[in-house]
Amino acid sequence: MRDIASPPKPAAIWCPHVTVACVVADAGRFLLVEEAIQGELRLNQPAGHLEPNETLQQAALRETLEESGWDVALEHFIGVTEWHSPVHDHHMVRFGFAARPLRQHAERRLDTGIVRALWLTYPEILAARARLRSTLVLTAIEDWLAGQRLPLATLRSLLPAAGA
């Protein structure tokens, strides 16, 4: 019998991939990134994995800057979507945020694999549906279009403040 006070061995713990994504809307257009994936150009929201000692909000801001070159202000929490990637056989838990653009850093080098950032309307995104990285892209935009917005305070972090 295992001692209740001792944690299970790391190999025994299953962990899904925790990711964040930003729906950045401005004047009827949405910020997307075009990225090279397995020899194809795919479209995605600025998105990526949560890193150690980082809040979900910090991850969303960092990933948006790294992938698109845009500073954004988070305005709302859209929600959580669970998804299983058939390509990578990963279970993902994606935290979606709504943001507004603040400033573009045109000189900034984008993350490896990111070809460019671009602004598309919803009809243009629908027309490019076959190029979307996953169904998560359209789901997040459609949730935002449906008015799904929660306060950022819905997510509570007990991590120490940056620099503390």
C-alpha cells in the first residue's frame, strides 16, 4: 500500500497539454498567424503552451507577442476547450482569451515556424477552413462572435507575482 503522504511517481501521472490562445479582434478582422507545419502553411490564433511558473494570462500575452509581433490587452476569458489532436495523439486543454491589439512590433522576429501574422474577416476564415491548424481556431472565434465573455478574474492564479 502506498503512503498517502508520498506523491505518486511522475511516470504514473497523466498530464494533458495546457495551451492558451488569443482571439484578437479589430474592426471586423481577426489576428491569425500563418505557420509552417509538416510542409504545409496552416492558420492559427496566436497560441502556445503554458510554461513553468507562468500564469495563463502571462502565457497568452507572451505567445501572442512571440507569434504575431503584437502587444495586446486581455479583455475577457472566452472559455476552456478540451480537444484530442489526432496528429500528435495529445489531449489538449486550451484556455481562450479575447484581446484587443495595442501595438505591433514590425521589426520583431516571429517564433520558429511562423511565416507571418495577418488579419482576416470571419468570411475569409471560413473560406480558408481547410487551412486551419485545428477545429479549435474556428471554435474560439465562433464562441467570441456568439458573445461568450467571462471576466478575467474567473481564472485565479496562486503563483507568486513576477519578480517576487
